[in-house]
Amino acid sequence: MHATVGIIGAGPAGLLLARLLHQAGIDSVVLEARDRAYVEQRQRAGILEQITVDALRASGAGERMDREGIVHHGIELRFDGRSHRVDFPALADGRNVMVYAQTEMVKDLIALQLAEGGPLLFEAEARGVSQDGDRVTVHYDRDGREQTLTCDWVVGCDGFHGVAKDAIPEDLRRDYERTYPYSWLGILADAPPVYDELIYAHSDRGFALASMRSATVSRLYLQVPNGTDPADWPDEKIWDELDRRFALAEDPAWKLTRGPITAKSVLPMRSHVTEPMRHGRVLLAGDAAHIVPPTGAKGLNLAAADVIVLARAFARYRQTGSTDLLDTYSKTCLERVWRAEHFSYFMTTTLHVAPEQSPFDTRLQLSQLARVAASRHAAAELAENYVGVRLDGPLG
């Protein structure tokens, strides 16, 4: 089997890229190691920047998102027993974000790909990528036997542990990483949110985040020590701890709506960047190239930005034969990646309480949060980064 573009991984990055390539008249094959049910049930991010929303609409995958997604015009910061709202449209040129679960986005893109696009092969596990001049080969296992896909180009959307990045020789590759001394305990609960927008809470007990999946389903997170077993957190203990961390001196009666918890998981926190994002005819996108802690809501949106840039580059190549945009792909995307890495680091280290954190460090955190509440310039910096760097100028 041969394709102009071989895509490893049927997560949001791989599926959106396949769709954008299809619209540009470029054939592709998508290989995914897991089965369809698993891919459609993976719980991940749910905050979409405007560029991601626009790309889904342009791809034809925006109809259900526009019907069921929840537009958010800001976030609430809670710290030192008080609250402050960051107004996105007022601070970031009228832009907003949308809450739409990655699981639903993936379902929409899979349905489109199977109905209209090129081959999407589930349970096809890539084992390696080799290059020989202008030909790239993906070696994969499917149906109990070894198979190959030859391509003009390969895009690795296969995540942090994928094989695509191994196509970059070690002497040419640089990996930058930071690990954090805490994790998130995340839950899904059949409980209507009592808040209209996300709440980011700093407390002396640790960080907490109140999000949502719909008007009837809450998505909530607690900072916990690394290595935490979700089984050690019964439901009532989770709800009690959430209420403590969201407590407001100005409104002592404020409480979350409780309901059955339907899912629990622990998410480690790390930052990682692989440079370059291209070697020969192999390109990396999404988590294969970069990981961010989820505090800044950047992971899914960075993946979308990568493939938007890639789709434009492949369209240019098809129309003109020029590889100029493919040649600058890595540099173009890394500018945005490092901005998002810095913002995610800022949000994470400002809102979380590290083990053995000193009172001095805590006072610095509270001072920074107070500045966001008091200074329009500081609030605008947060808002502009949260809604996302525009895909214009050098990123266009």
C-alpha cells in the first residue's frame, strides 16, 4: 500500500490532518494501534482555542461542536479565600474558548474519515519508520502479520511513546524536559456544574480545577502526590477535598453539586519538547513532539496548530512543487510551542503547591495572582495566552 502522506496515530492531530489533506486533494492513510472503541473513549482535553474551533468548522467537523459545545468568555481564579474573573473578550480582542470534549471531537473526525476520507486502519501498530531517499516506509503489525506502508511523507502523530520520533537520529535530536512533583486526580461526575466557567483554585491544601463536559456532567481535578492510587480516594473524600480547596471567605456557603463519580484517573505532570520536528520526510506533530502540563489547556490546541501549519505546507507542495513551508515547519511550530510551554509552566507553578514549599514561595504565588487581579496588563497577558497565539504573521 502507498500513500502520499502516511499518518501514524488517530488522535485529534492525525485525524484533523487527514481531513484537511483530504479537502486539499492529498491522499493519506492513517494507522492507529488501538481499536476504534478505545480511541473514541480516551478522556483528554476539552478546551478548544479559536483556531481549533475554526479548523474543525472548516474541516466539516464543526456541526455537533457548535450545537453542543459551551462557549466560555473567561475563567475564575480563586486564591487567598477570594475570587477574580478574567474576562477574555475584554482582554484578548474579543476572543473566547469553547468546551467540547476531545472524545466527541475524535468521534466526529472518525465518522468523517470513514465516510469520505482515505483508509483509517485501526489495530495497526507501527513498529518503525525507515527512509530511503524520497521514499519513507512505515513498518506495522495488523491482522497478526507484519505489513508495510510506503509514503512520500510520514507524519508522526503517535504520541510521546510513539516510534516516529525515533526516525530522527539521536545525534541530531534534542529533548528538553521538566517533570513536576505532583499529579492530578481527575474525575467525571454526573453532577450539574454550579459554575458557568472554569475555576482555577490555589489553596494551601493544593490546586483544584472545576471544569465541565456538559450542563449535566462535571469534570474536576485535584492536585495529589505523584504515585497516588485513585482507589485511595473514595467519592466522599474527593468531594470534601474539592469543597475545601474552592472555599471562599466572601461566600462561605459556596459548595459544589455532588453526584455519582463515573471515572477516576491520575495524570502525571510534565513538560517535554523534541527538536527538530522534522527530519528528511518524517515530521512530528502533537504529543510526538511536545507535551505540556494541562494547566494552561494547550496540549490539544498545540496539536491542532501543528497540523494546520502542516496542511498548508502540503497544499503548497501539491500546488507548486515547493517545499518551502515544509522546510520551515519545525521552526514555525516551535515558536508557538515554546510560548505555550512557558505559559503552561507559569500557570502550573503559580497555582500548585510543591512538596515542602516554603511560606516565602507561597507568598510569591499569591502576589502574582493578586497582580493578575489588580492589573489589566497582567490579566491581558494571561487572557491572550489562554485563548491562544494567533496563526498569523510568522505562524501563517
